[in-house]
Amino acid sequence: MVNIGEILLNLWNGSGFAAFGVGDNWKCALMIIIGCVLLYLGIVKKFEPLLLVGIAFGCILSNLPMGGLYHQELWTAFMDPANPAYHSYGAILKEGGLLDIFYIGVKTSLYPCIIFMGVGAMTDFGPLLSNPSSLLLGAAAQLGVFVAFFGANLLGFTPQEASCIGIIGGADGPTAIFVTTKLAPHLLGAIAVAAYSYMALIPMIQPPIMKLLTTEEQRKVVMVQTRSVSKAEKIIFPIVVTIFVALLLPDTAALIGCLMLGNLFKETGVTARLSDTAQNALMNIVTIMLSTAVGATMVGSTFLTAQTLKIVVLGVVAFGLSTAGGLLAGVLMYKLSGGKVNPLIGSAGVSAVPMAARVAHVEAQKANPANFLLMHAMGPNVAGVIGSAIAAGFLLSIFGV
């Protein structure tokens, strides 16, 4: 006779519900709650929803006990020189789950590079070319990267970990992921969530810093129309930048190369189909895989630590100081130009395109409703994309293995 009670008991013991009471699996339950909170922020509050929804759901999936979708132990063995048998993607493909396979694209830096290609295809470097001094603002806005790096070192992080934390200040999610997968992959979940969260919160974080470091008179400045940029300049620019930056910092060749390739697709006028694919279909597909794979690394046993809290705090410090660095450079340019430069464009030197430029434009219009600062702010904004990639290449060249 079939023992219904025994069947039900075996069903319960073999379920994920029962597994929550075993060992540290209560942390998995807490991470599922955190994943639901992130879903709320992405769906209801619309904080970077294209990425945060995938990250949140990947977090939920990887913390389902006995789901078998992501195996942190496989990746720990993969990175351990003492386990040569596991130091290959063959072992991951053989023993891993769906999200382990997705994560291979993160680990190999494939996804961040393709994202950069899509960003390049959507970016107009015209404002930067028409006002090359914008490069200085993009460079100044990397201040937070290096201050946070030294701060993280003082708090006990290794130079590799500190590099990943500092790069949050560049406000560039793909670059943060690119650097972290190479230098400190165990911090990927915390770094990614911090980076994308602060990017989404730009309209809240930057305005108070703008008002603190600039006067109302400076914010009212109306900048004159910049010169027109020829098509030849726009085509030559990505080629020259790729060659120069890749020769200067070989470790950033993949990021800069893909960024400029996407931009070249856009500007040639003969590769419209490729540009459209890079901007839309390809980027959307990779975003799905990147976000869920990054979310999968938020396993309770490794995410719920004091380190994560430190990363969140250092990340916002890095972002705030990067904004301040760009603004201070903008104030300097305002004084050197005799009041012709609106220093708010310096805040757009962080790499969040085009959100940071829009915030600068909005704050300028609050001071002077007739002010139209968007195109002027786009120069430092796209310079920040290049600047964050260069900063990443610099850190990789020094601390990479």
C-alpha cells in the first residue's frame, strides 16, 4: 500500500522550503527578500530598470535552495590555482547550471565589451570634438575613483579590491563589471549593485553637490553655440582614439575598441544596419544575460558581509567626489574663460550617458529658464566614458595579474 504520509514527507524534505532551515541557508531567504526589494526599485521606482530587474531576478534565482542554477563553489574552484582540474570552462559547462553558463560571458568580459559597442553606436562625440577642453572635465571627474581607491586600502581591502571599488566613481556599470571580473570577481554582486544604484540616483545625488560648489550666478551662465563638426572628423576620431589609447594602456583595448567600433558603425553612413543592431537587438540580448548573471553572484553566503556595507559606503563617496572633481574643474574653467563656461557641465564628466548631462541641463534651467545646456554638457559626458575606461586600464595595468 502506498504510504501517502511518507511520500509527502519525502517531498517536503526534498524541497527548497525545507532547505531554508539547514545551515546558513537563512541567508538565502534574506537575499530573496533583498531581490524583491530591488525588483520594487526597478519596476515601481524605475531605478535603472533595464538592468536592475535582471540583477534582482538573478539574485532570487541563485538563492533558491536546490535550484542548481548557479554554483559559487565551482567559480571558487575555478579561481583557485590549487584546483587545476576546475580551472577551465569545460568543468563549468559540465557541472554548472544555466546561470553559471550565463556568467561565462561576464567572466570572459564578453558582455561588458558588447554593451560598450552598443553605447558607442548611440553616442555622438560631436560635442566633445567641437569643444576639446571637455576632455579635461571628463578627466577631473575621475577624482572619486582614486580617492575611493586609497580609502578602500585604508579600510583593509587589497589593491585589487580597492581598484574595483574606486571604479564605481566613474559611474560606468560595464567598466565596473569589466574591472571587477578581472581583479576581484568575488565582489562582483556588491560592486554591480552599488554602481547601477548610484547611476540611477544621479538626479538625487548630484544637485546638492552642484549647489554646494557653484554660485547661482555661475549656474545662470548661457554658453554660446559650439562649432559644427565635420563628418570626416567624426569618422577619424574613433580610429585615432582606439589606436592611441590601446597603445598607451593595452589593458583597456577591449573596452575602448568596442566603444569606438560601435561609434564608427554610427558615423560611417554605410553601416546603418550594424549600428542599429548594436544599439538595439544585440545590446538588449546581452543586457538580459549580463544582468541575470551579475545578480546570480549575489549569493547570501558571500554577499551578506561587512565588506558589502563598506563597498556601498565607499561607492557613494567615490561617486560624490567624482561629481565634485568635475564641478571644481568647471569652476576653474569658468574663471579662466572670464565667465563664459557654465561650471555645471563639469558634473556631467561622470560616465552616466546621457543622464548626467540631463541633470546639469535641468539645474541650469532652474537658475535661468532660458538656458539650454544639454549639448554643452554632452561633451564632458562622453569624455567621461573615455575617461572611466582609461582609469580602468590604468588600474588593470598596475594591479592586474
